[in-house]
Amino acid sequence: MVSTVEKQTELARCLLDMGALLLDCGAEISRVEDTMCRMGKAYGARHMEAFVITSIIILTMDFGNEDAITETRRIYSSAGNDFYRLEKLNELSRSCCASPLPLTELREKLEHVAAGKKPEKVILWGSILAAGGFAVFFGGTIWDSLAAAAFSLLICFLQKQFGNTQIGTAGSNLFISFLSGLGVGALCELLPMLHMDKILIGDIMLLIPGIAMTNSIRNILGGNTISGAVRLLESLIWAAALAGGFMTAMLIIELAV
Amino acid sequence: MKQIMIQLVTAFIGSLGFGLLFGLRTRHLLWAALGGMIAWGIYLWVYARIPELFLANLCASIFAVTYAELMAHLRKCPATLFVVTGVVPMVPGSSLYYAMDCAVNGDLEGAAIYGHKTLAVALAIAAGISFVTVCRELRARRG
């Protein structure tokens, strides 16, 4: 299928791109490894080895000629959740494993998927529904829900600002939870009919790394101990940063009132 | 009864919100939100009979993941899509908040109680997910 060494290297790079994208969309480690190996075999590799952890991918492809190809890729962001692209990638890998696309076409499709981020409007509506819904779910009133929805927009805005910087998730969680804690606290002082705890709980649901934590435990139980442990530690730190931000805000409000 | 209805409706809305937030396709959205709502219904049902936090969350998360596997099979997509939206109403945001609140106010006993709840629920969700995953692997190996 891919005969020359150049083409084999290009295939390896395509697969690394695909693996990196999958990780970025929130795929489990075992799915990333499995997808890369299946794809490689579909393109004629005799033996495939993929080692994936949340910060690096190592891929070795053996086509049966003299040297096996090994490429590595450093991964910088692997905690996203983008099911739209995840599903697109899944479809691409399924169709490729059934009948391999020419490499140029595979590259084109990958770039197409990588560029197709979810629209911002959808994210905003999602945050509004999630924060507003969970504020009532945990016992708030309709007014609490509206306040939580309003602050979820602030959280979205801040998350987007932090997304483009070098500040990690822990730092941004600390800052965002501190600001929203202060804002909600001030609003509740102005409007006594609001319940600060319910509003904040609604907004916490957006920031809490519950998904990352459950995924990490899945990884550990699935035998990917390194990735799972790294992600578990990360999500605990993120949760601690979240709690730290809110606690500081609550202390300031209690002192000020 | 009214309280239960409100919880079920808001669980649906909340799961729908997370579905949107994570970029789930429109054609999956309603099914995903429905999964979250039924999972919460199961939690309420179990908890009303056996008031044990861990057990109720475990049952609900086992349901959520089984539902996700079924949906993945029927709708030809990765199960992860439905796992996340299914378990999200169980995520212990509220007990985490009250644990922090107690800690700030110097109520260490309260902080410990809520902290313990948070941990128990997180473990129950993870245990439920793993239980179903293991069952699936065993079936796949046999078939």
C-alpha cells in the first residue's frame, strides 16, 4: 500500500496527528493506541506499536523492510472534550480501516476535522443550560438558576481568555473560581432573595474535573496506569485550585460583610 | 413528588447542557440527556429504598454506562459520548461546595462529612463505569 520510506514516514506523521487530535478531543488512552495500530495495519504495516500517555505518543511501524519507523510527538493539551471531532475521527478511522484512503486525502481529511471546532454559540448555550439546570437541580429557585446562567457566561469568557495563554488549568481554575465567587457573593448581598450556595454549585459543575477524574480511574483500571495516575493527580490539583479560589472569595465576602 | 419531577427535569436540562458544551451532535443530544435523566431517576429510586449513597450512585452509574454502550451500538459512535452525559447529574458538585463552605467556617466535622460524601460518590461513579467496562471486555473476549 505505502511502499517508499517517504510515504511510510508521512503515514506515521498522519497517524501521530490523528492520535494527538483524538487525545485533545478527550478519547481514552486505549482508544488512541487501538486506533493508531488498526490504521497502521490497514495501510500495510506488519507490526505496530503505539505507546500513548497524556503528554507523549511514541509510534513504531514495521513494514517488513530493513528499518522500522519510529516517530514521537509531544502532546501539550489532552484534557479537552470535543465529541463532535471525536466522532468525526472515529468515522474517519472506521472508513480508513475498511478501505485505506490515499495519503494526501487522509491528510486533507485530518486537517478538515482539526479545523472544525464546535461553534462558540453552542458552548455558550451549553454552559447556560448546564449551570442554570444544575442550580435548580441542587435545590435553587428559578432566580438562582438565572444568576448561575449569567455567571456561566463570565466563566466561558474567562476560560476562552485563559485558553490562549500559558497558564495551566490549575491556575485558571483558581482565578476563575475566585472571580465568580466574589461576583456571586456581591450579587447575593444586593439581592437577598438569591441563594449563594445554589448559584455557586451550578457554576462549580462547569469547572469541576469530574469527567477527567472518572476518565483517569477508567484508564487506571484499564491498565494504563501512568496516564491514569497523571490525570488523577492533575484533576485532584484542579479541584483543589477550584476549592481554593472559592474559599478565598468566601472568606473575603465574610470579612467584608 | 413535585421535588422528584423538578429534579428529573433539571437533570435532563443539565445533561443536555453538558452535551452541547462537549459538542455532541444534534442527533444524539436528546438521547444523551434522556440517559442522564433516567440514571438520576434510578438513583432516586434506589436511594428511597436503601438510603446508602454509594450503592445508589453505583446502581445509577452502572445503568448510565450500560445505556451508553447500548446507544453506542445502536447509533454507531463511541460510548464515551453517552457515558459523560449519563453520569453528569451524579457528579458531587454540591457536597464539594458544602465541604469547602464548612472548612471556611471552621466547621471541620462538617467538612469531613461532606468531603467523605464527595469521595464516596466519585468512587461509586468510577466503580460503576469499570464494572460495565469489565463485563463488556469479558463478553468481547468470549464472543
